[in-house]
Amino acid sequence: MFGNKVYYTLIRRKKGSFRENIYAKNGFKSDSLDVKEAKDINVVKTELRKLLEGKLVLGVDLAEDFSALDLEFGDFSENCFDLQWHYKEESLSTRGKPIIERWSLKRMSHELLGEEIQNGVHSALEDAVSTAKVFREAYMKIMPKPCYKTPTSKFDSSDWL
């Protein structure tokens, strides 16, 4: 399924319920939320719940993605694989307290693949493709065994989104 859109839609939200007018960061303008062909957020949530049920969900900072859709991360966390859990830097503060800096998708793509992404307006589709590439071309190469095929795993590659 890599490279194919599985689910891609515009979401209709009430004004003020989303950080609009941050075009450089999220690609939304104040009128972006008024698109007639956009789906209501509650319809999208229902469709996503059905689509993700029992599937392995791969991403970067997944808790934030679920939060942006008003979905509880805990409802899906058992089936999630977040690359930020594996790509991070750990150090100590001047007071000896641990500091964990998780890598952004942009940094993963740059440092692990030598590719530049997220130049200009944010694209969820570009992020999805880049996340899959980091997982397949960087993370899977450092694993001694494929992480998706263990004797106790309930997932196989057909479960990937």
C-alpha cells in the first residue's frame, strides 16, 4: 500500500476551533475551513475509527495527530508505532536532569535519507509518504529482525496504512 492514498479528506470545523491563519505551519487560511466539499469532523472521526481498527498506525508524534482530530490517542496507542520513540537525543541539563529531544520528521528525512521536506506550506500527504520512507529505508535497516513479523505479533504487512 506504500505510495497510495488510503484516506485523504478536507475537514470542516467551526471557526475558532482550530488554529487557522497559521498558513506557513499548517496550510490553513481563515477561509480554508469553509470548503463546501469538506466533511464534518464527526464524520471523519467515525470513518477513521473504522479504518484504523486493528491496524498498525505508523507516524511521527502520533499523540499530536490524534489530538488535532479530537481523537483519544489512548484508544489507538496499542496499535501505534511512533518513530519519535526511536529517533531522539538524550542529554542532561546543567542540574543533572534528563532532557529528551525527539527528532522532527523534517530532521529524520534530512539526517537519515538526505532529503529535504516541509519546505513551504505543510502537506499531510508529503508527511505520510516521508514517514513511510523513514520507516522502510532507515528504521528497518537498523532492526536485526523485521519488527512487524514476530511470533507474538498480531500484525502483518497487510495491516500497514
